[in-house]
Amino acid sequence: MKRVLSLLMTAMILSLVCIPSALAADTSSACYPTSVTRSEDGTEIRKVYDLGPEEDPAGISRSDFQQDGVRYTLVDLLKQELPENESRQHVETVTLESKNKDMASVLELLPQQREFITDDGLSGTLTLQLDTVQVDVSGYGSSTKAVNVTRSYPNLAGQDTSYIPKTIQDGGRTLTLQDISWQTDNTASLDGYAMGDRFTAVATYSGSATSSYVKGYTVTANYAGTVSRIALNKTRYVAIFEGDGPTVDIIPTEADSAPDFQFKWAYLLVPLGVIALAGGGMGTALFLKRRHESGEEEA
């Protein structure tokens, strides 16, 4: 009798454990887009899903959402069978920095061919288009250096600094007097008359010179060619959402945040039936046990 009771209790526990498993099995796995594109005017967003045979399209989100102040609503869900091979012409623009602007240096940075993979998964080898190579200055810098200039002022009557200019102009820059050294000229005679000592002032002026230079260059170029891919038994779904203009922030509801899900009472009724059956079995077992004990007492 104890063995019967133990088996019935085990059946009840297993039925309760199976309830969440059954409910989880019915919930569709979420699908994620392989690419998302938005129209230039922002009125339409397309989400592309490439699903394999094991993926359920019910996992594609159909809920409204908000982006950049615009509320988008699903208006259509297209199904497309992908071809065995998909290819198209593609142009890829690359941008890089260069320290030099001469074409030889620039071309060292640009290989003749490059491998590219597009946002939607197509790949191919693209070739550099030489006529699209463009080099622009990316920015300017400035540097400042000290400038020193020496000027001589000969045949001065004395070592008087008032004869010496305090500032001078040199190459468009204003330089300031910093130092003076004096030299004595030889005594000379003119028409037999003796002349006194004369002096030469050697003045040093200093200032600063600021110059600008190119810090670097920005190189842009296009690569063009054919990109392709082989479809691996996938089906493409395109979810088209249309925007209805600026709106207030959307407060997600429980229904929006969870995948489409319908509760199935069958998953609950089956365990309840098992419980009821187990209860009935336990009642019958107890009745038989008491009857057996009563029979033993009468004997």
C-alpha cells in the first residue's frame, strides 16, 4: 500500500514540473533583423529578417516602437524566397588619414583591391577607382619661434642710447631692443683737422615669429565591384513600419514587451486531470486499507 501512495505522489510532482516546461515550449523565440534601413525622410523603416528552417517567423516583433520622436507601426510583412545566388554592383567609400599629400604616398595607403562585406551580408573583392581619389587638408597647426636681429649704428658722437631706436620692423614683425654693444672707431682727420673719437653701436633686437603648417590630410576614395552571397536555405521576411510623425514617449505595456503569446488552457487542464486522478486513487487506496483493517479486527 505504501508503494502505491509513493507512486501517486511522484505522478503529482512530475505533473506540476511539466506545467512551466509546456508553457515555455509554446513561447516563440525572438527573431533579430539582419539589417535595418530608414527612408531619407524618416517616414518608413524596413527590418529584414533572414530565417532558417528552424526559426519561427512568429518571433518577428510586430509591436509599435518609437525612434527619434516618431512612432512607427507595422503596415506590412513581406515574405521572399531568397535566390540560390544573390549579387549586385556595390560602391564602398573609404576614408583615411595621411601625413603627405603626394599621390605616391597616398597610393601606398590604398591597395588596388580590398575585400568588403555589406551591411546585409554580401561580400566581394572591390577595385580602387583612381579617378575618385581625393586629398584634402584635415587641419592646420601653428608654431612660434624666437627671432633675433642685429643692427649697427656707426659714426655716433658718443655712447648715447638715445641715438638707438627702441623698436624696428623686420619682415612685417616688430622687434624690441634687447642689448647694445659699443665699438670705438679710429680717430680720423679731415682736411688736416683732427676729429674726436666716434662710436659704433651694435644693437640686438628680438621678437617672435608665428607660422602655420598643415597638420595632415584626409584621403577619400571609392572601391567598386560585384558583391554576392549564396543563400543557405533561408527565407527573407521584410517588416515595413510607417511613422506617423512626432509623438510622446511610448510607455511599453506588458503586451508590447513580451512576444505574441496565447495561454492554452490545455496545458493546465492536463496536470489538473492528473492531480484529480491521483487524488481519486489515493482515496480508493485509503478506503481499501481501512476495509482491510476492519476485516482483520472482525476476524
